[in-house]
Amino acid sequence: MRLTPEPVTLNLRTAFRIAHGVSHQRFNVFAHLDDGGQHVGIGEGAVVPYYGDTQQGLMDYIAAAADRMGADPFVIEDILDRLPPGPQAAKAAIDIALHDLVGQRLGQPLYRLFGVNPHRLPLTSFTIAMDEPAIMAQRAAESDLPIIKIKLGSDQDEAMVAAIRGVTSARLRVDANAGWTREQAAQLIPRLKQYDIEFIEQPLAADDVEGLRWLKRQNLGVPIFADESIKTSRDIAQHADAIDGVVIKLMKTGGLREALRAIHSARAHGLQIMLSCMVETSVGVTAAAHLAPLCDYADLDGPLLIANDPYRGVRFEGAQLILPDGPGLGVIPA
Ligand code: MG
């Protein structure tokens, strides 16, 4: 099999400002896996700046992994085991391309290979990045979607949530992206609760598991989900008594295979699950969407943030995700 990386520059519809920084463009990588017959699988790796990844780093990793693919895409576990340490997003690109290729060879969409019901996807949230509260409220009013995720971690957090709540009765979730100290979180969360918040993502620093545990003991009345704290299934057990739910992303787990393990591990620990994405095209997000029926919540609006998505896959009817029926991922060039 021949594995080839391809760089892609994504133009964002609006500047994306979160607690980690601001961006107008993102630089992702596609992996194309050609079986030498009539099938080519595709995968995507999203460059996540705050993990220290670069587009060139992902390109180099995929190029270097090309001679480890072998001839048989069906031994996915073996192939992934042969991959050297490196960026999770690059591994995800390879893992997704393998699954796409296998699905195409079998003539079945991935959701059938996973044994899940394609009509049971949770509604997705729509992310509103940080801006002036009035501008965020305007975006919320225009979006007309039933679930909004608000990016926080500024000195105007309560004003942002209040402004948005003032214009919508949508379900609201907030994501602090590790932007608060323990004291800020303990003070802010009860204040945010009055705006009817469904849950809070990653209030504290990624490595502050003790802080999460302390926060849970405060009984603040809003469920806490861990995102940056949990990358793979290995991280779940030690957080299980400190949080209410986990945020799973293919770019953290390194693909579908490990995402499935993380989902099962979270369930075994009695945790809720939100399936989420980075800034990803229809390739990465469609891959994730095939696992969405196994999760409680979806945050898969990546393609809606991008003005020049080169592919089409999962469709959005408002907040409802519609999986494509084609074999493998089911994505096609836009
Ligand atoms: Mg998050």
C-alpha cells in the first residue's frame, strides 16, 4: 500500500479565539492510502498548535510511516502497533485512512463495521469563540441552533455567558480551555450556573487532576468534563473520581481505534462522553461522526468553521448530523 501526505490550508469563517490563542487559518494534513487496486482511503490530521504540532511535523511523520503500511489494510491493529512515537494527529490521519480503505474494500460504511445505529447521533453543539460579549451574543442570535458551546477563559467570562443567554434559550455549554485557576473556577461556576449551563469543559490546567477532584468536592452543581486532561484511554482511570464526563477527540487518541477504547473505558468508569473535534474538515469530522452513536453528546461542528472544506461527508441539518451512506468514511471531493 502507498501512503502519501498532502498539506491543506483551511480558511476559517471567523477568527477563532480561545484561551490558547487566536487563529484565522489552520494548516492540516490529509493522508491518502492507495491499495494499488481501485481503492484509496483518506484520513486527516489536524495541527493543534497548543500541542506543539506543526504541519511539517505531521507531513514528515506520515511520509516516514509509508514503508510500514504493508500490503493488507485489514490488520489495522498490527499496522498501528508498528507506528513509531509521534504526533497523535498524524497517527489519526493514518488510522482514519486505514478504516476508510477497509470500509471501501468491504463495500460498507464505517458505522456498520462499528455496529452502531446511524440514526442515533446526538445533536451537535455550535461553537462560539471568544470576542466582545455583544458580538458573541449576535452570533448566538444568528445561529438559531439548539446547542451552543461558549469558549471562555478571558476576564469577561460571565459577561459573555450573560450576553448569550440574553438572546437565546438554547442549551449552553462552556469550555474554559484550561483557562481558570482553582479559585477562579470555584468563584465563577456558581455564578455561571444561574444562566442554566449544561456542563463545563476543562476549567483547570490539563495536569491538575487534584484540582478537578477538589472542585468536584465543592459540589458546585454543574457537571465538569475533562478535555485537555485526557488524551487516550490510559488517562481515564486516574480522572474517574474527579470529573463527570470526558471529551474524546480523534486527534487526541490518534484515531478511531483508540477513540473506541477510550469510549469503552469511560463507560466502564461510569463517565459521560462528549465526542468532539479540533478544527477539522469533513474528513476528520465524518470519521468521528461514525462513532457518535456511542456517545452522549456531540461537538462536531468543525466543517462549519471552515470556508474552503475540500470534502463533503457528514451533513448538517441544523444541529442534526446525517451520516453519509457510502462505503468507508463516505466522503467525496467537494
Ligand atoms: Mg474543549
